Amino acid sequence: MGQVRDFNSNWTYKLQPWAATKVDEKLKGENINLPHTWYKDNDYYQGEGVYQKVFTYEPTEAHRVFVKFYGVDRICKVFLNGEEIGSHEGGYTLFGLELTEKLVSGENILTVLVSNAKSETVSPLSGDFAVFGGIHRKVELIETNNTCFDRTYFGTDGIIFQTRVNEKGEGELYASAYVLGDDADIVYTINGVESEKCKAAGNNSLQKVCTIESPDLWNGIDDTRLYTAKAQLYVAGKLVDTVEKNVGFRKISVDANKGFFLNDNHVKLHGVAKHQDTAGVFSAATMENWKQDMEIIHEIGANAVRLSHYPHPEEVYDLCDEIGFVVWAEIPLLKLTENEALFENAKHQLKEMILQNMHHPSICFWGIQNEIAIYGEFPYMAEKMHVLNDIVHELDSTRFSTCANLNVVHSDSTLNQVTDTTAYNIYYGWYYGQFEDHGKFLDEFHQVNPDMPLGISEYGADTNTQFHSDDPKVNDYTEEFQALYHETVYPMMAERDFVWGSFVWNMFDFTSPIRQAANIKNRNIKGLVTFDRKYRKNSFYYYKAMWSKEPFVQIASKKYVNRADENISIKVYSNQPEVTIIVNGKEYTGAVKNGSAIFDKVALVMGENKVVAKSGNTTDETVFNRQTEADQSYVYVDQNPGLNVRNWFLDEKEEAELFPEGFLSIRSTINELLDSDVALAAIDRRMPDVGEAIRDMVGTFTLDKFFQYAKPDYTEEEIKALNEELTKISK
């Protein structure tokens, strides 16, 4: 029943050190509205900033006042009228603070010190995405009775709901309550079914409070039946507070050989992963942005979403409940050191994520780590993962724990034996190996781990939609190569029943300040859709053909307009059995296989050629332009060819000279380079940004691998010069 007050307008903001801020004085800065991030593509500022709101209030003795932050990225301290009232570490979960005792009659000053500076104790420590900074999700002011549900308990509303379906098929509502104030009673209801009054005080563990005999089940995209669960708080018979949440009833199970089951029916999870940011606003997105993203994911026909690599906004989980996506939610644990404070923070973020979101029927998997072994696998990692896994089971026994390992984690690794299910991020045919290695890996893992359910948490390839080719090759960044990659590797996952699901990396291009691949800076460009959400790439339509039930046809490579060949191949994506195209009055009909119909040797005339594709009532059209010379703007020219060090040598003798045994080189591990002050000095002098970046890394990741993935802006000659200097330093 708490009254929510709009608290997002008329804030003052300034980038300045915390030490230079007088928290009890009015801040002079820029007037902004929330949500807000200070991130700019041309200035990835990682430091400290200040937000302040001046507001008037007339306190009432019998009432409490809370401020609820939905996400501050990533560390903050909060002051009211000059006195600290709380802090939070973690940029993606909710937290609430009580203001009551520090409020004054009249004008109040709420000051929030925010930092996205690098930290060794708060996740994420690293990652292929931006830590944007700022109060990047909404804020609420909540007024309640003196006796109320506790809005400060792990960022919840003081009420935690969980649903189960028992062996009789009955729907059971479980709840736990956290109450501030006087002696009180609670009555729970769900769609008219009411519990008996129970005391608010005492055991706050989950207790069964209501039963529905034959509930309509939440059944993914086929049926998203939701119920309204309500907790009402009474003092001496008077209603003083109410919390409502949408919940759903469903059963889930997973089998190492047969895959994922929803309500006893097998469901192959064909999903996508997504980050939180979008063009223009970055992480300070709103419901308009989230709805657009979910609508595009629904359009492609996906039935599952991996919301990576951190908890996403509350409204996003609500949308997944309503649309019917099966959700993988996870904490931002992407690098794990032996720092105990870091591990305590991971535990706290995990508890917050689960307790705040346990009521969402869409969430079926709790992710506890992503690629923590990217810089090396160490024994303490599995030990700490067991602790996190136990927390998942203690808080929520109705869902599965999971994790995302990467290819350097061998199939027999202990990291694959911790969680209920496991998954892998694999990029055979892009970063390493060949397309067919996907299938080999899946079979080998299943043979080694016959009782461990396996999913694919990431797979993909980068593309700049400016580049095109009739003969796509790895690292040409063409739209056609990205499509070839997905069209080749996805069937290997789809045809294996023991793979419970797969998640394309990524649904949308997203911000990554360490990247500048294919002439696009600050973006990971593996998305099926561009960062501005305006262009769906060829690969999008491939998956739409494989997943969507809505009839469609789509001519591929529409941006590949200018052609120099007299005869070309035309591909049309469709989920229909056959497609007809009409080019310059001539008709061609072909069968659809693996999501597309391909028409070879289609003749073009000089100039414009209109192409129409049709199947049943669905049509699409485009224009290809034939010209005498090939359009060179479609060809990617690598600005840093030296990053491929395999081209540096012609034989073993020259390779041995470039990388002499017993000496450091760009093939040395990050650990080896960090252990040498001389090597670090050389890197800092020649490539200061690289020196800064590798200080955030540990383990067996090598410097040439860093160059390969991050693609910093250095020439072949500059990298060779650094390597030559490093090879004069003994290990």
C-alpha cells in the first residue's frame, strides 16, 4: 500500500571526485532526469561522480519513508542532509534505504556519490561490455505506515513469493515476509484464494500460504497465464500495507539426454542473449526501449533469452513473463580472483538477484559465473562455485543453477561438475577452429559428462553490414560470412537432443569500449540486429526462418546492391516450403532448405534489376544494380594486419628467432608479463592503453590473444617493435 512518489526529475549531476564533494551543500552542475549514465563513446570515463536531489517534505510521526534505487552503476554512497544513510556495491540490483530519521521539515538534500572506477572487490572486474556509470535505472520515494513491509531487505518489497506445482497438479504459493514496526498479521491472497491470518514476526523462511486446485499453467510462448499474488499487513485489524506481484505456476525439469521440459513437455530452447544498452541512451534505457527489444526477439521466434551478464531491469523480467520467454538470469561474475571481499560481493549480488526476482515464472536458470577461467583455471574457482551453487539451492530449490564456461575449460574440468546444468561459450570457425568443431565438441563433452545437461550459452561472429562478398571468408566481416557461420553451426546444436538449449551471441550489437573490429569502434558487432535496432541482418532472417511460425519471405543481402557479375546467386530466407522469385520478368522457383532457397546463375542486366520474392501471400522485393566494376567499398581492408602474428614467419627457424625460447614475447602470458617490471615498462611506454588493460587480467591469456580479440589501434610495425623489445627480457 506504500505510496510511490515520482523521484526521477530535477536531479543535479556532476563528474567530480567524492573527496571534493560537500554532501550537505547544494551541488552546482547539470540538471538532468533519471535514468542517466555519464558514458560517452569518445570518453569511457571510469571514475567518480555526484548526483543530488533537493526536495521538500513534511514528515509525519507515524510514517516511514524509503528511497528505492533500481540500479546505480556500480558503487555508491547515499547521504541525506549531510549524513550517510547507506551504500551499495553492484550496479544491477535494487536496493532500498530508509530516510525517516534523517528527514527534516522543509528542504532536504539527498546526495548520491557514484563510482564506476575499477575495483578489485566488486563484480564485474572485467568483461566485453561497458560499466557505464551513473544512476542508470529509476528511483522511487516510498511512503508507508510506521508498521510496514521492509523495503530495505535485499532490495525487495519485504515480500518474497515462490510458486510450485505439486504431484497432484495443485498450484502452491509460498511466501516469506519481512516486517518493520509493531505486532502485525498478514493475509495472503492469489486470485481470490485467501490464506488464514498469520503472524508477521517469527520464522521468515518460505512457507506455503495458498493452494489453487487446478491452476492454468504458465507455458512459455504458448500460454502466459499469470496470477496476482498479494500480501496484506494488518495492525489491530486495520490494513496498513500491501504488496502485489504477478506470479505463474509451471513445472520445469532437465534431462542430460533429452533436454529441457516445461510442464512435462519437451521444449528445445532456441534463444538469444542480450545486453542492456541501446543507441542514444546506452544503459539508461526505458520501457520504450525494453518493449522494442522484446518485440524484436518475439518477431524472430525465439522462446528463450539469456539476460547477460548481470541482472536486468525488473521491467524486462516482467515482459518475459508476459511474452513467455524462458529466461537465464545471471550475476556479473566474469573474473574471479582469490580476493575474499570480491567473493563476498558475488554472494551478496546473487542473493539480491534471486530474492528480488524469484516470483517471475519466466526465470528457469540462475547463472553463477561466465568465463571465470578465461585467464586461467585455478582450484579455488570450483571451491567458490560450490558455495554460490549452495546459495542458489538454499534460496530457491525450484530452479536450476547454471554457468557459462569457455573452450579452454576441458570437458573433464571440475568447473563442469558444480551446477545443475552447464553451458559453453564456443566460437569454432570464428576465433579458432572450424565450423565442424562445434559438433565434435558437443559429442565429446556429452561422452565425458553423460549425466550433465549441456547447453550452448554463446556462439556467433562479427559483421559490419557495409561489407559483402559472394565468397565469404572468416575475418572478412561480411554480412554473408556471419550468415554462413550461423547457417552451418546452428543445425549441429538443434539436431542433438542432449543439448537443452542454445543462445545466439548476440541479439543486438552492444557497447564494448575495448573493441574496434571492422572499422567500428566501441561495439561488439556480433548482433543479429544493429545497435540502433534499425537493421535486421541476414542472420536474423535465418533464425526467423528456423523459429518463427509467421509466414514470411526475405531477400538476403539487400545492402549488397552493386554487382559486377552477369549472373549472381540470390538467397531468400523463408519458413515456407518453397519460394518463387521474379527477376526482369523471369520466374525461378526453389525449395527451402535450412531456412532459405538459393537461386544460382540469375541473370542481371546492366543497371537496376528489380527482384520480387513470393510464397503464398508473403512477398518481398529489392533492387540489385549491375555495373562494370566491382564495388570496393564492400571489401574490408584490415587496418591492423599485424595482429595476425601467424603471418610474421615463413618457417620454424624464423619463428624461433621472433619468439626465442627462455625470453618474453607477445606470446607470453599476462601473468608472465605482470611479473616483469621491465616488460610492463616497455608496454606502458609503447602502448599505454594496453598496459592499463592487461593489469586487469590474470592467468594464461596471452598478449597476442589480447591483440586478436581487442584489436587495439596499433600497426604491425608497432607490435613487432614491442615484441622485439620483449624478447630481450629473460623469463
